[in-house]
Amino acid sequence: MSPLKTDPVSERVRHALTRLEKEKNVRVLYACESGSRAWGFESQDSDYDVRFLYVHRREWYMSIELGRDVIEQPLSDELDVSGWELRKALRLLRKSNPPLLEWMKSPTVYHHDPVFTHEFGELTEMFYSPRRCFAHYLHMAYGNWKDYLEGRDQVSLKKYLYVFRPLLACRWIERSLGQVPMLFQELVDAVLEEREVRLALEALVARKRAGKELGKSAPDAVLSRFITTELQRLKALGDPEDSLGDLDELDIFFRRYALKN
């Protein structure tokens, strides 16, 4: 895992998490960056999307009432902090929830309990489902294409990136490369061989990173043609092989972190 960042924004995030721990009487186990800054194609004015996992004190789990299992705390126009309670996270892990798996691969970690992070990472390997993740990413790519790009005279150029990332994630899973990485460039380097498409995509990423959020323009013919062809190809594929973890391992893990104090 990469060392914790020490820049001013990271310090603000850690202070915010410490305050939340006191206000909510919880313990933050892991916190990372999610979204465009973690994917590697942020603009200068992109938001910071902080996502974290937390656990309540033991007494919270002794009630017959089910309490709220998320914490959402927008701190400013640029800094959004939101977390999932451990039991919720483990239930989602049981279903191989792709966003949760991605969090554990984030290149920017703001806070972590080293033992928890290692053990939770082992669980993500155990419960990673290529079939469910492939379906998730294909649905996301198709939905973003339909909602933002298909058949339009003017499109928001950044939306191409929100189609290409899940599209390339499907290729990654198709080739049995394991869990999908967070960094967009890692996907491009590993599975995008089409040179013309790659050059057009890298130019788009460079523009986005160099300036503010990309505006609207005429559709890019090279990128649009690749998307339509690749969506058809991926939809025609059979489901990838699947794997199932031992559900008892999730219960054991939960008790160790939620009921130990």
C-alpha cells in the first residue's frame, strides 16, 4: 500500500475523519479517494470524493433496532466525505460490490488500520466475482453511453471517460486479469491495443488534467465508433467463470472488529 499522503487536503480529510469519530462515536478503519482523482483523470477543479469504512462501539450492535449504516458529510463544495458501516460493507462484499472492491485498490489512502486493511483485502480476493463485476461494468458503460453520448450532436467530452473506464474494465475481466484496478491508465496500458483509439483517449485525458472540466463539443468519431463496436462484442460474450467465498469468514471477521470492545 502507498504511504499516506501529507498534503494540505489530506490533512483536512484526516481532521474531518477524527471529528466524525468523536461526533458519531465510531472508529474509522479505512479511508481513501474515490472518483476521478483516484482514477487519474481529474481536472484542476475536480471534487475530492473521500470514502471510508467504519465500525461502531460494541454496544451499538446489541440493540434490536437497526441503526443507520452510512455517514454522509459534505464538508465543502470541493470535499465530500461519506462512509459505510462495517456490517453494510461486508454484506456488499458478499455480493462482490465493485465500488467497494475499487476502494481497496485506491492509489490515495488517507487513513487505514494496517491489520484491518490487510485482512479485508484478503476477503476481497475471496469474494471477488468476475461474473457480477462484469455485469456491473457492462451495465454502467451501456447506461452512460445511452444517457450522455449516443445520438447527440453535442456531447460533454468528459463523459467518454465515464464510458471507457467500465468498458475497459470489462476487457480486463474478460482476460482474467483479476480485480479491476482503480487507475484508468493501468487499464489502458493493459487492454487497449487499438492505437488510434488509444491516442484519441490519451489526448482527451491530457486535456482534462491540464485544464478545467471539459465542455461540450461534437462527438469524437474514433471514440464513438469503438464504443458501439465494443459494447456489441461484450454483450455477446458468455458470463465469465465465477467464484464464491465462505460466508462464515464474513461473520468471523465482523465479530472480530465489531464485538471485541
